[in-house]
Amino acid sequence: MTKTVYLGITGDIIHPGIINIINEGAKLGELIIGLLTDSAIVSHKRLPYLSYEQRRQVVENIKGVAKVVPQEDWSYVPNLKKYKPDLMIHGDDWKTNYLSKIREECFEVMKEWNGEIVEIPYTKGINSTALAENAASIGTTPDIRRAALRRLIAAKPIVRILEAHSGLSGLIAEHAAVTKEDGVHQFDGMWSSSLTDSTSKGKPDIEAVDLTTRLQSLTDILECTTKPIIYDGDTGGIPEHFVFTVRTLERNGVSAVIIEDKKGLKKNSLFGTEAKQVLATEEEFCEKISAGKRAQVTKDFMIIARIEEIIAGYSVDEAIKKAFAAVKAGADGIMIHSKNKSGMDIKEFCHKFRAEYKNIPIVLVPTTYNQFTESELCEWGANIVIYANHMLRASYPAMRRCAEKILEAERSLEVNDMCMPIKEILELIPGTK
């Protein structure tokens, strides 16, 4: 009787090492590939470039593969218990790397039905992590980047977005990572903020010249990063203008635009209580959303409605009413805004919205109520958390302190510890070594 063999892979980059282990597995019996889903991967690594379906199509056409099944957990254990293979195959590198604990668990589980684990010598000269990093340095395509946000929302409990206002800040958002017990924590994408973009240029945040003045900064970020971008579209302008904004952003690979239900002279929501007449009517706002949806070409692009009712002094119920109307007009998600430090109005909104819409994404920007963790915001019903201005707010005081220190000392020796070494800059920027 032919034995069954289980092999778990991500399948994003098919290199000689993967082909070798597939060949070895096929020699041992009927090879079942457990292909990790996006949700299984993003708990420990960045989102793969190819979708699950794209990866499945590639893997199932590799010689020696008998069947491809989804592996929905980072650990192989759940699928081993489900399929009870006679053999499991894996590279022997997991003896010493981050999978060593999972290796021990697999050995224990396979004993339950007298299964065996075959460890194949690691293919020398192949480093899948380095290959992934090299792929990132090459870049991505507008289509792949644009689609990534929807994939992340589907795969992760909470999508973590960081503000970027330049190519350099975009690189930080792209590569910043912290290893914790539950995996590697990193930012999933970037927020192109009108406030931080204009401030970084030393100009006021004026929407009238917004798109044309911001395109260069947006291009700078797009050229040196690969992760999805959410664009701050302010009010979106009049519907006829918003149509062109949608087409421009979509064509460039931006994943989403967020527009707010305000009109008239632009004023930042965090300054004072705004008069109620600055809000667009339900009909005006929905007309703009519908026009944008009709204009977009792909299904991947998202138009997210930013509801300002709470900021303007209206009730949570009135904000809910506007949000429901926006969804019916075609909005792909809702961003709810508040400057209340308690955050309780946001929590109430989320619960009431989720009672009606289970799957429409909720976007939160917890600048004022930042005492809550991402896990807590996720429990409220949030899908995306945006850290909307922290990169700019951190950079300005750091640069000012450096400048003042040079003036005090009348030389630059005293700021050495405050500055990034030139060598690190050369390593950070591709092509400058």
C-alpha cells in the first residue's frame, strides 16, 4: 500500500531547495502539500507576494505533488492530526531555527499513529529569507500592491498601518520589525497623510492643491517600498474631481482612499469643535462615494468613508446613520473619528456598526485614545489601526535637538550619538553602497 507523505510549505518562492524536498517526498509515497494560507503566514512573516490561489496553482503543477491542501495554522500539527500521514518530511534546518519547538510537537503527534518524520539535509547556498528580501528590493507591481490590503484584512485580526510622508519614512515603515513570543510584529502598510505630507514640506494643509502637490511624495514612497498604501483623500473634492483622484491612485497601485464627510474650508478635526454646517449631507457624501465606485477599474481598490459626526458634536447614533448610508452607497469600509480621550464613543460606534455589518472593515485612528492596545481595538470590531502622524511628530523634535546642540557646542561632535552612522545610511538605501 502506498504511504502518504505530508510536507508544509509557503510556496511563495519556489527555489531549488523546495524542488529537492518535493522530489524526495515523492519518492517516499503519495505527497500531500500543506500550503500555508495567508492568515497562517502573516502571523509570523510578511504577506506573501502571491495569493493563496496563485501559489496553489503553481504548487499543484509541480511534478511529484499528488494533492495540495490548505494549512491554516503556522504549526503543522493541526493538519497532521487531520490527515494522519504515514510520513512527514521537512528540511533538517528546523532543528536549530525558529521552528525547533514546532519540530518537537510534530514528533510527539506523529507517534500517536506510529508515523515517522524524515528530515532532509538543508540545501546549501539557498536562503529563502534572503531571496524574499531580494525580491522586496526589486519592488512590486501596482496590481500586486493594490490587492494586498484586501488580502491582509481577510488574513489578519488587525492590520497595522504607519504614516509615511517621504521615501525614507516609507522605508522605515517597510522594514521595522520586532520579534515577540507570538511572532514577528511589523507594519502591514503605510498611510499617506495630507497633514504630515504638507507639514514635511513646510506648507499648510490645504486641500485645494492636495493631489497635485502630494503626487511627488507618494511616488517617492511607491518607488522604494512594496507594502500597501492608504491615501488620505480629505473630502475628495467635488464628485467630478474625486473620479480622477480615484483613477490616478488606482493606476499607481494605491490600495485605498479615505474621504471624509466634510465640505468647505479645510480644518483639521483635532482643533476645536467644528460647526455642524461643515459636514456634507448624507446625499452629498453618498453621491461622491458612488461616483468614485463607478470610476474605479479594479475590484481591489477600496473607497473608505470617514465619518466626522462625532468630532462635529453629533451623537453616535447620527454617526451610525451616516455610516450605514455610506455602505449602501458602495463604501468598502468605514473610518470613525473622535478626539475624545476616553474612546468610549468609538467603542459604542463599533459595537452598533458590527450589529448591522459583520464584515465591512472598520478603520480606527487612535491618536487621542492611544491607551488602548491593538488587541483591545480588535475586540471592539476594528480591522485596521492607523498610526497617523507619529513618524513626522518624532522626526521634528529629533532634528531640532540636533540643530540646537550644534549651535551650543559650535561643532558637531556632541551630536554623534544622535545621528545615524553614514554606513547605516548606505545600507538602508538600495543602490548607494
